[in-house]
Amino acid sequence: MKKLKFWVLPFFLLTVQAQADYRDDIGYNQLLSELRMNTPDGAGIKVTQVEAAVGATDFNVGFWMPNTVSTQFTGKIIVDQSVPPSNGLSSHATGVAQLFYGNTGSMAPGIIEVDIYSASNWLQSGFLSAGSILVPSVSGSRIANHSWVGELVNTHDVLDILHRIDWLVDEDEFIQVVGVNNGSVQKPLISNAFNVIAVGRTDGQHEKGTMALDSVYASDRSGHDLVVPFGTTSSATAAVSGAAAMLIEQAQTIAEGPAAVISNGDTIYNGERSEVIKAIMMAGADRATQNFHTIAQITDYRADAINQAQNGLDVRFGAGQLNVYNNYQIMDAGQQSSMQDQGSAAVNWLGWDYDTSFGGAQGSNDVASYSFATTAVDGMQLSVSLVWNIDIGDNRSPGFNPSAKLHNLDLFIYDVTDGNEDLFASSTSAIDNTENLWVVLDGGRDYELRVVAVDDEDFNWDFALAWRVSSFTPVPLPAGFWFFLTGLLGLVRFRFRSGS
């Protein structure tokens, strides 16, 4: 493999007050006001931070370590796993770490164990083993944050990396949260992978779509999944990584579904699956915002045809702006199986499902149906996201097998009132691995969501579905409002779990 080129995604160091402000806009302070000390904070979740080396030359490996003596990281176990080790400290790595797992700067200060890698080392001999016949290593981490972008001249080398990352997410449930490039220039490493959670900015000033690499890793796919109200994708990515840690901790507490043992020996539940975490984040995202701490807003989601991605997303904003309050509510509603899998006749207005065996093979169903009804009031808003991983053929036998199969699933909603069956909306991309709906429902009607397998041949695969029906579009309130409200109600004053 030829020498890789990496770019650090620009990062602006923020004051603690500014960071608290963004947490208002993405629903964190609302969640904190309700749950107080019970708010998930990533406790018990080991993570990885991958950083582009700053100052690297032919004679200097550069530096990628955060400033571990900062009070943001007191009590953390932060280990440089790269060989050779970092030559010094990186302000970029420090800023990303503060937002990802910092004691006062993060939504997930409960994260204690952190592995750090340089991007070059992680991609090659340090972990992913790109350019060799070896399979990627096994990690004790559940989340990796990638606030960097890169490119290679050889498309084959790019595909090798993307195949390995997609395999890693599906095989080991090792969630990869990656930033897209700031500005319009496309950088395929590593946001062009299918199974990652790709992150942009609420102002839309980031690359759109994907590059054409082969017939499967094609152009015009939806390029990112979520946005966050920051001025750089480095910051936005770190925030999403922290939000993912919150969801994994919550899923471990709920313990829904049969337990499974993954490659690193951890026992996980259905709510921790990579597909479920991604689907919940996408279904919970705000397609319309009223941010109080940035001028960036989402006001015209999918309003123009030019901004409509094939899989129901907006090419500028993905599924919309991260909302951790909505995420918590969807996860908390619990797993609700389809009618074909002996689920209830009607699901709740909030919820998710993970189907371990879907398709036509082995007699499993190739349709999954979920029914619900609306109240008599018009204007109920439905957000739903269907997520499945691309299938990379390797089975951990000697010699990495990069063969890729993208199963084709579609998402429909029908009005089934009075026994009728009228198609209300659909998402039917043939090139993406998510399908998404965001529609206003009529009042007093019966609806049915359907996931449909449309592969030409029988297959047996898994998917996650998450949904949220609300009677109004939540509008974030100004900084400090939720704490003012709790004081007004006579509740005892409290601190952030992080100690701020």
C-alpha cells in the first residue's frame, strides 16, 4: 500500500459555556433535567480515538495524543497503542477528546478506558491490517471516533480499507463514528464506508454524497447520517461518539433481546447492535431545528428535489440534527417485534426492533409489519429509519475476503384503515443501506409500516428499525431553561454527573 495522506479536520477549542450551549440544542440538557443522576454517561464503555498525526514528516512520526494531564481527563486510563508512539501532544486530539469523553466537556464523562492510535497505524499494522492478507485485530472498545479524513491514489487500496471497516462493524459490533470533510471536496476515507455513522455539520458546509469506487461503493449514495451544530465536523463527530456511548450504556441497562457474545468476549444485547444504535440516532434526529446557540438551522428539510436523497434523507443534513433526548426515549420504549415475529398487534408510538434472521432463506419471513393508529388530531409526525449492514464475505479464515454484498430492503407505510391498503409513503433506494421516512400522518387512521426484502435471491440477514411518532415538532429551549424550570418546580438543585 502506498503512503496514505491524512488531514486533521479543523477543530476550534470551545469554552465550557459554549459546550453547554450546544447540549441545549441537541436535547441533552432536557434529558438531564428529567433523569438527573440517572442520565446515561457512557459508564463502562471502552472506546478508541483515532487521530491524524500532526507534524509528521519522513523523519518524525508526528503527534496524536491528547493532553492527558488536563483536568478534563482526570481518572481516565488513556493508552497510546501506536508503534512507534506519539512524539508529543496534539491540540486537535485534546479538543476531540474533551467532547468525546472529557469530564466536563462531554455528554459521556463516564468513559474511563481509551485507546489512542495514529490514523496511519490504526489503518495498517496497528489494527486494520489494510494492504495485507491478515484480518483486523480484535478490540475491547465498542466505539471508535475518527475526526480525520484521508485519500489514496489507488482505488483498490481505498476499497480494501472500506471493506475492512464495514466488516469490522458488522462482525465485531465495533461502531465507527466518522467525520466527513469540511467544505465541498470529497475524501472517501473513511466516510464512504456503508456501516459507519458518518457525521456532518448543521450548517451543511461539508462534502455531500459519495465517490464512485466500484459498482457497490457507488456515487450518489447518501454521504452522511447525522449533523450536529458545530463549526467543524471534528467537533460534531466527537459529540456523536459520546451520544453513542450513552445509548450503549442505556441498552445494557434495558438488556432487551437475547444476549450474544462478540469477538472480544463481551456479552451484548440487541439494543447495542451497530444497526440499532444507528437507526435510533437517525429516527431521533430533528429534521427541523430552532437552535439558540448557532445561526445554523434546518428549516427546509427535503423541500427541494435537488436535496432529496434516494433513501429518504436530505443530501445536506442526512437524517437531521442529533437529538439525544429523542434517542433516549426511543431506546427506552424497548424492542417491539414485527407481527411476523409474534409481536403485538400494534406497536407504541416510540420504539425499535432488531430482526436477527430476515429474508427468504431457511423459511424466514421477507416482510416485517408494524401497525399503529393515530389520534383524531391531524398533524402527527412520523420519523422512521431502517438500517442494515453491508455483508463482507470474510469469515476470519486466513486471507481476508473482501467480497461485498449489499442486500436490498425497502420501507413502506400503508394506510390500512377499514381494511383498505393504500400506499402512503415509501423509501426504495437500491444503492444505500438505510431507508428513511419523514411524513405527516392523518388523524384517526390506522397505519402499517412494512420492511420488504427485494433481493433477487434468497438471503438471511439482519436489520434494525426505529421509529418515532410525535404530535408536535420539539423546539429546543434556551440555555439554562431546563435548570431554571426544575428550580421553579421546587426541585433540589443538582450538578452535572460529570461534576461541572
